[in-house]
Amino acid sequence: MLTGAQIRMARGYLNWSVARLEEASGVSATTIKRMEKSEGIPKTMSDKLVDIRRVFEGAGLEFTPENGHAAGVRPRLKPEASSE
């Protein structure tokens, strides 16, 4: 799942407004703003988080788990070309 901070980071990374994310994901701007204010995973219907994650992943981002550090977001790493 995504955290509120990851949603904010992903929007910032892509330089997207809340309106742009609303248009791309179908999740209302009010809901997005509420999610972004959440500490940890937003208390919302998980399908809305899935929709937002799908849009960001389609834009080339991937989300990193907490793993003892803060969860994050980064550009998706492209697989290296095979040398076979």
C-alpha cells in the first residue's frame, strides 16, 4: 500500500498537481488531499490507493517499502540488456 508521504513524493517527482492526479486516477481531489495528510497508510478504500499507485507506476515510478527506513519512491529501474 501507499503512504500519504509516498503520494506527495510521487506527485512532486512528476511535478503533478492534485488536479492532474485526479484526472489520471479518477480519485477526487478532496480524497487525494485527505490521503496526503495521513500519517502512514491512508484510511480509505484500498481500491483508490490501487488506482493511484497504478497511475504513478504507469508514469515510470516505483515505490520502495519501509525496510527499516522511510518508505519512498523512485524512477523505475530499467532492466539491463542481456549480454548473451
